[in-house]
Amino acid sequence: MKQKTVGVTGATGNIGKFLVRELLSQGYRVRILTRQDNYRMSQTQVFKGDIGDTEKVRKFIEGCAIVFHLAVYQNIFDNSPERFFRVNVGATEELMKLMVNKNTRLVLVSTAAIFKDRGDESVMEDSERIEEDGNNWYEQSKLKQYRSWMACKKKINSVVVYPTIVIDSAQFYRVTLGRGMAEVVKRWCGGAIPGGIMLSIGDQNRTVNFVEVRDVARGLILAAEKGQCGEDYILGGFNIEARDYRERAYMMTGLKKPLNWLVSMAYSCLKPFGQMGGKLNFIKNIEAASRKNMKFKIEKSRTQLGYKPEWAINPIFDRM
């Protein structure tokens, strides 16, 4: 069987680097679009260029059987919508135009954040999306991206996937008191513990869904191979209460006393500044996220794709 050539945008990101490795392990020929001058990865073909450069993208996708579109802009400290919509919407729309009437399959990676909170009920692919009037520019641009896909999905061979909150299980091995208390605090608040800040404030009874990054990588390939044209799929893992996740994370890092009181106190001091808008608008977005339930159901992915996350039965903490 002839080896398929696939293209990956956003290959240097958290999910992208694992996707590239998984594709190579499954025998695909992989090409990558990147702005990085020094990007090197064995067995890959590197195209130097920006996702917003239509001619570079045209050359990049030529000859690809599948294109995985993971390139995204999501800087929470950027209060201007311009770059969010230019990268997440404008570049995606141009990519879709290039794929009209082509056999190349597009796997568009969206986010579970565009779904409305359903409380105790599970979110599924046909659940309502968020409103189009928020000022979380990442979510709003990804919502617009989804709407653009809906408008042209009948013209292109495509599927959309929604990863939930993505975990790299290896990070938990590295975040321990053996590296010092300062390092633990830094990693807890800086993202090495996924959701570290938001799960230390807000409603501790709310449900959140985490998925291991390697499961997401395999799920993306399943969506490319088995997904029905014009359909969308949630790639989730396990649902867990915020309090339960937080306490398990504390145990993994070796903390005797929870950090949530410290995070909550610091957040309380910053919260009033969030009402001022401007560059501190991200504080208001963190508060909104800290109240949101993220309970998801993955039956459609299971039945149509054969998606079976290895980390779905027990959280990663129980498997170490």
C-alpha cells in the first residue's frame, strides 16, 4: 500500500508534537508547516512559512492526503481580538478555500470550550455552543472558526474534533517537591499542572473533563481515517470533580498543605482589576472559566471512530 503524505500545522504545539510522533509510528509521511527557523524532526519534511501566507499554504497542502490543522493563537494576556481572528478564523477560512473540490481530508482541531455549560448534564456534539457576544477572544475566535466550517463543510472533505482539557501525563512526574517548593508553586500556577489556577478557585463541585495528549493524537488519526465527512467529534477522557482532581494533584506533587488558599488569596487581590478591562481582562475570563462545568460524553467518537482513550477509566494519578 502506498504510504500517505499528511500535513500538520501547529506541529510544535502541545498536541502537535505528539501527533507527529504518532503519525510517524503508524507509517505516514509527515510534512510540517512552521515559522521556526531551527525546527528539526527526524523523518519529517519541513515547510518554512506562516499559516497566514496563502501561497505557502497552497504549496504545503499540495499532494497531502490529509491535513491536520492545529495552528492556533491563544495568548490569554492579549486583549486585542485582531490576532485571534486573523490566525484562528482568517487563516482557517483561507485554508478551507484551498481545499474546496479536493480529495484531501481536513481535520480541523477546535476546542471543547466553545460548548455551553450544561451543569450536571453531559455535553455532546449536538449541544449548544456559547454565545457570540463574549470578550474571551480565544473562545470567540474558535466559535467563529466553527461557524465558518459549518458554512462550507459541504464543499470540503473535512471533520472537526474538540479535545477537552489536555494533560501530558509526564508533566506530573516532573512537578514534585524534590525540585523545591518554589518550583512546585511556579509549575502549579504556570500550567505544568493543567488547570492548576482555575481548579484552585471557583466552584469545587463542578465537573471537568481531562484527556491525555497521546489519546488525543490517536483520536485525531482515527478521525482522519474513519470520521464521516462533515461530522464533528469530541475527544475526551475522564470526567472528575474539580475538588477531586485538585486533591490528587496535591498528593502527586507531595504537598502536605493545599495551595488553593494561596491561589485564592492572590486571585482575590487581582480580581477587582479585572473589572477595569484592558490588559487585565484575562482575569475576568479566568473567573468565568472557574465556574464552568466541563462534563463531556464521547459516545459518538467511540461508536463511529473506535476511539477508546487509555486514560478514561481512572485518572492518571491512579496509574503511576
